[in-house]
Amino acid sequence: MTWDSRGKTAVVGIGTSKLSRKADKPLGLLALDAARAAMEDAGIAPGEVDGIVTYPDQPFLGAGNRDGEDLVTVNFLIDHGGLAKDLKWYSQISSGMIPSAFIEGVNALVAGTCNYVLVWRAMHLPAGTYGAWRSNRAGGDTQFTAPFGAANPFQWHALAYQRYMHRYGAKREHMAALVTNSRRNANLNEQAYFYSQPMGFEDYMNARMVSDPLSLFDCDIPVEGCTALILTTADRARDLKHPPAYIAGYGQQALKRPSLTTYTVDDYMACGGSTVDKIWSMSGLGPKDIGAAQLYDGFSPSTYYWLEAAGFCGEGEAWQFVQDGRVALTGELPVNTFGGSLSEGRLHGMGHLAEAVRQVTGRAGQRQIEGCDASIALDGSPMLRNAGILFTSEP
Amino acid sequence: MADLSPRPVPAPDELTQPFWDATAAHRLEIQRCTACGYYNHPPKRLCDQCTSPDLGFVPVSGRGQVYSYTVMRQTSIAGFEDKVPYTTLLVELEEQPQLLLVSTVPGDGAGIAIGQSTELWWEPIEEGFVLPQFRPIA
């Protein structure tokens, strides 16, 4: 049975700050830039925003935690956002990535708690080597990894990807199709960090290896900046400036997982599937209805896992599925039409939500998919806590 | 490069001290649930499988196989800057599926394959700690 509130809420505004490797202002101001741009895009005044929500986590464990500089919490927006004098509601979540924050906003609107919700994701890029381990003491679970020279998230992803390749016969050259496709899409996205830098098959194959089988180009590009969205109820949405992107369903990964210090690929089908099954069930839609899929790519193999877990192809087949232009803008399932985190920049899944909104509202410019009535954004890896949203152009 | 950073040393706590006490004596012991028999690694307050608090350390065989591996090429871990490339091995112990331990093998992983059997050896490091390490065997 489909969700009673299917199509009752919508995204009506998108705002982005500049994305760069080194911003000329503090992250808090980038978040305000994005928030104001989203309100302006929606055609509402800041004073009309009466609900706010984010997933504010630092870019990696051990990064700084100064509000407005290293991260941007709801406290910062309340103090500096010039929002409704008396906010009706706010929340910030610590698990399940930015779609989980988004879902909180949807639920608040469905409950009638507020009228306009601001959702944002701000990402800082600290100086120095991203996510480097610099401590000579390893406490907690890290005492079983760091003394062995394993402490960077890309190592966990590399271990999982190696096993995937072994199990299904994928080779590194197969990934070139997916990664270069994302770059071609980014070359049509002015906001993308790699907007003006093309990448071909040879460029990918010659990339510096980071942790085999992952190369530099299999890792998303860390940036600093913010993207913000405005959500409201469907009845309000109809009177605003742009066509609404209706929320048809959402899902979160909530299966019990083995507690491991490393990632494995043993249960990505079940865990990713549990998220997506909720979305299909709430929306009444399925993989064949999706005009464009925005699939998390903090590390490139996550997109493989999503393609399979969501049922866009069979288990172990994603490396074949992405070949022959099948995931290109002109293909049967355009994937990461904005360039993904790999080529637009690491907004930790917020870019995927924004692009899904653009695609179902005809606002994706040169990369617009004709007749894209439904776009799904799945954030996080299926191997981890993750969440997703399905947007449609009709309620 | 300037002075090399010291390699990270385990910082045991009440929960993990028995593991390191055992390795100092060249014994590999893994926390096991008294109630359901499930091995928990890293050690837990409550069993991952049945939530029982009745957990104790028991010896394991040390036999396992390569679950996965990756060749580390970045100098982004303190104390390992001069060791790249080295291979991070994920070893699955024979006692239980997904009972995984991380290990270090010098070099670029040539000849290593998933499913290969491994053997345990002991690496003394600073401050009296002894790391349980695994290497693939032919």
C-alpha cells in the first residue's frame, strides 16, 4: 500500500554556495549564502522559514568542531539565519546521512508542525591531508586497526571493493566507464569543481593509486561549501515560482548489522535493499520508473552497490551495466547526472538530492533528461547506514 | 621528509586489556559470549549477537584466510610514512564467518589472493605491545 502522504510535500527551492578547495569566507557564511539562495529560489522571505534541519557532521572523524567554521549546526542557523522570529521546529540528526535530516523535515510538514523547512548540508575542508591519522595513541576500536597501518576510510572501501571484484570478476578498467561518465556530466554543471576539466579512459587508468584497487579518481573531491533546499506542503508549493519536486517516498537502512571495524560487501544487497524497498513500497514505483538515479559515490564502488541493491541490475552485474553508455545522459538509466561527489564535489550526498530535484522539475539545464518524471537519490553506501528520497514531477 | 612520526600504539582500556595481555604472552584470545558462543571483535560490553553482558576471552587457533587486502600507497598514517607501499590484510579467522582481524604485510601485495590461508606471527612494537600479525602461506 502506498504512503498516505505521497506527494503531499515538495522541494520548492534550491540554493548553493560556491564550491571550492579553499573558500574566501567561513563555512557559516557559505551556509547562509546557500540558505538565502534557496529561499530566493523558492520566492519566500527568510522570516517565513519556520522549521530547520541538518546533518551537521564533520567531514571526517577527528576534524574540528567549531560551529560556523568546521560545521554548521542548527544553533548557528538560529543565531545567524534571520529566520522566522519563533521557529516552530528544528532538528539535527547524527545517523543516516542528509536524507535522514530531509525526512525529518518531510515528517514535520506532514504533521502540520510548520510551513517552510530549510534543509542544508555544509562541508568544511580542513587544511592538511584529508582524514590523515596523526596520533601515536590508538584507543577504542582503532587500537585494533591504526597500529597495523589501517586508519583511513579509503582503506575500508578498498578492502570491500577488492572483494567485490574478486567475487564478480570486475576489473579496474570497468570502473572507468562510470567515473568518466560522471566527469562528462560535471562538464555540463557549472557548479561542479571539475566543470572545466575533462577526463578520458587513459586519464582514469593512469590515475595515482591511493589504496589498490582505489585510485585518486575513485575518491570524491573534498570541497567546502553548502547546498540548501526549501521544503513545503504541496498546496503551498503550487503557488510558488518553480515547479515542485514532490516527495513520493523515502527510506532508511535500519537492519541490524554486524559490528565491524572494517567494511565488507557481504550484506550490501540486504542492507541497501531494505532502504530501497521502503521507497518502492511507499511510492508504488519501481526501478523501471526512474528517469535518473543519483547514487552515492563518496567512493566510486558505492555506486555499483547501489545499482544492484536498488534493483537497477542484478547482483554482481553493475560493472557490466555501466558499460556501453547505459548510464549516460542518453542511456537507459542516467546516473549521477550532475557529476556525483566524484566530480561535482564532496557535499556528502546533498548534491545527489539537489540534482534529483532539478531533474524532475526540468531545471537541470544542458544535462536535463527528457521526460524525467521520477528521480531517486540514495546516499551513503549500502554497506553502511544510508537513506534515500524519491522525487516525482507529479504528486 | 622530516622526522618520522611514532607509530600508533594501542591504548588499552578495561575492555581490551585482556587481548593485549594475551598477545604479550604470544597467545591470540578473542572475546566470546558465554551465553551464545558468538565471537566479538573488537571486544564489546554487550554481545553483538545476543546482547548478553557475559563475555570472556578464549584462545583461538590463529588459523584463517585472506578475506580481502588493499595496497596502501598514501603516507597519511603516522608512523607508516616510510613503509608505503604496504598491504593491509583482512584476515577471517576459521572460528566464525566475518571474524576479521586487520594485519600488515610489507610490499605491494604481489602474490596475495583472497581465500589464501594465513599463519600468525608476533610483532613486538613500542612499550611492550605485541601485535598479532598474519601472512599468507603458499
